[in-house]
Amino acid sequence: MTILAEVKFRISIINESSRKDCDAGCGTDWSSPDALALATRQVKDRFGSEAVLEYLDIIDKTDNSRANEWQQKIREKKLSVPLLLINGHLRIAGQFDIRQVIDAVEAEMEMGT
């Protein structure tokens, strides 16, 4: 029998790939499959099965309700994209890299959330 470890940290990157808040090409291009694969690997290497990374591009209407909800929140609160959420809580709005993702999860671990 296989025992599955509980996912303690759901890391979500919410993006609107058609929108560029930085003209100079700043930060990680989270819409890139290579960047996501590398980030997923680094999260798994660092946190094992305790953390999972997911990506949602609100331009992709596959998950209409969730995409519509985030599109509305981004517009209402005038948030920069991409967004970093940990367990559904907004941690960063605007450009960030994998190091900041790892740091944010470690901070969550230290706080015991």
C-alpha cells in the first residue's frame, strides 16, 4: 500500500500572458513551458510532496469560473501580474522569480501555516 504525503502548500501562479506590466522584459516569463518545468522541478526538489506548483493563465478559458474570478479581482484591485498565491493567499503581485517563490513557501513553513 502506498501512503501519499499530504500537500501542505499549494503554490499558484496566476498570469495574464497577453498583458505585460514591464516593458523591459523583467522577471520570469511564467507562460514559458521551460520556466514552469524548471520551477516545478525546483519546488519538488526543495519541498518534496509537501508542495505543488500550479499555473493558471487567465487568458486560457479552459477553467472559465476560476479564470473569470481572477480576471475580475485583477481588474478591481488593479493588480500587476503575475500573482503568487500560497494556499490561496496572495503573496506577490508583479514580477517574481523562483527564488522568491521558494522564500515565500519557507516563510509560510516558519509561520506554521
